[in-house]
Amino acid sequence: MGLGLGNANANNFVKIPPGSAPPPPPFSNLYSVHFNGTDQSLQNTTISPLLGTGGTGDWSVSFWVKADTMSGIGNQRMWSFGAGGSQQTQLYINNSGNLQFAGPWSDGFTWGVAAGTWAHVIYRVNRASASLNVGYVLNGSTFNNKNQSITTTFDTTGATYVGRNSGSFGFEGNIDELAVWNKYLSNADCLEIYNGGSGVDLTTLTPAANLQHWWRMGDPTGTASYPTITDAAGSIDLTMVNQASSDIETDVP
């Protein structure tokens, strides 16, 4: 009987049956994008994410963030979706160092994270209920929800910005693994995405079928991806504006 091919390293040897493809490489998270707090951003000025199926469903946004400066420098927009007005959604660190959602409603959260510290943030929206149906999840286990009646239809009109909004309010620090889901992520989903404090392949998780967009911020090719940050789950690729390839950094959770 013939032997199968194998992949080997210094510590192990894996047999691959004849006719089989080699196993996929293990998931790795090696890169994030750094923003300077002034004129740097990622942009797609022609389209923004469809938040919720048909613009009227549940949705969540998840990402890793590390701010260089937490307070005293103005409102730092981490992401901004939409054309403005009632359809625009933004999440930012306000001048007091707290999280603030701005859109059809306003939602603040005192998160207590220090500058220079990676944190995982999820903002989630359940349109089917008006009881404790919108709010934040911090590091997979700290939940902060409020009651909110929602009538807005979110559509794809507008633009996508990461690291600032269309006008100003730049974010200073790193952002990684930004994802949009057409689901109100459950508490168990949030813990799974947090993955004990490190990046994870979102396409392998329980809510994978609800993953709409996923910007890996340089992975898997590093600076070779400059100036495009590819949407690994959808079709909204982003362009690095006023940035250099060196802004794709090996600084990750």
C-alpha cells in the first residue's frame, strides 16, 4: 500500500491520505491598523453595510480596539456607517473616555478601559423587542443593555468609514477584526467571538451564517495588502486614506 504525502515540521508529522488535499493552515491574527487621530481612515465612499436583513432586522458589530489616548482629545470615531441623519450609525470614544453610540438613538457606556489596552467590543441591536434590546458587550462577558424602540430602516445608502467619520473626529489607536452581523448576537455568541482574549476565525463559529462583513486589518498578507483592506465576508473593501503600509502593524490582541 502506498504512503500518503505528509506535512512536517520540527515537532510533528501529519499523514495525508492519497488523493486528499493538505489541511488548511491554522488561523492566525498577526496585524491591525493604526490611526493617527487626525486625517487617517479606511473608506468606501459609495456603500455602507446593510444593518439587519433588509435594513429592518437585528444586527451587531464586533471589533477589537486599543486607544492610544482615552480622553481629553475630542470624540474619537471608531466606525461610521451610512449617509448621515437618522440612518447614520457611529461608535466612538467620547471626550470623557467612555463609549458612545450615535444614530437614531444615543447610547453611552462607561467601560473603564485604560489607554494602551486591547478590548473587545460588541454593539448589538434586537429590533423584535423594546426591552433591554440594544447595548454593549465588553470582552465577552460584561453586558450593558437599555430599552429602545426602533423604527429606522437602515439601508446601503452612504459610506463606510473606520478610524473617523466623513468630516473629522479621528480615532487614535489600533482597530482589528471589525465585523458586521445580521443577528443580535447571543451572550454565548459574544463569548465565543471574544475567544478568551485573542482573534478567532469568525467563519468557524456558531453564528457564522450571520457574518456579513469582516475586515481583518491586514491579515493574512500584512503590508502587502496596502492600501486595500479586504472584506473577508462580503464585498465592501476599504481603502487606506492618508496612511502608509507601516500603519498595518504587528500589534494585535
